[in-house]
Amino acid sequence: MRLVSAFTESGKVVLEAVANLYRVERVGFARLREAEELARRAGAVGSGGISSDDPDAPDKLRQKVAELQASRDRMKQVNAHWRKHGTIDGLEMGDDERHRIRENQRIWGGLRGPPTP
């Protein structure tokens, strides 16, 4: 207290200000963590699958099956091209798909391994 009071008229005022800043910071970080948790929850809405009590469940399941079949057929094309040419270069695809396939190759079998979905 003597050191603080040597630099200010009232050391008590400085200590109270520091304590107040600490409280504000602590509350602010608590609110930040809460906001991040709420954002995580909001991002998960709608990604929990198809509920059996959903009246649109049959249509959603048909759509999901169609998407999976399309993905499977696309990977059949990619794998056939790979077997014939030994590379995915020259195959018509977007940058995102090419990056995803390259990343899967790196993870699952190296760039010499066949593409994986």
C-alpha cells in the first residue's frame, strides 16, 4: 500500500480501480465463453440426423439415400480413372473435390494409393 500511495494521492483508489478492471475482465471472458457455447449449439441445429417422429422423414431419407448413391457413383468414376491413369489429374472436378480427395489420399494411403471417399 505504501508503494502505491507514493505514486498517487490515494492508493485505495488505484487498488479499487484495478480490482474493478479485474472483475470486468472476468465477467467479459465468462460472457465470451457463453457466447461461444451458444454459437456452437446454434451451428449444430439441424445436423442431428433425421428424427423418426418427423413427418417429412421418408422424404428426407430418400434424399439422403440419393445423395449417398450419387457420392458412391462419383467415387466409382474417380477410382476407375485412377486405375486407368494412375492419377486423378485430367479428371473433371472442382478444386474443393480435388483437395478433399488429395487430403484423403494423404491420410489413408499416400498419394500413390487409390482415391478414397
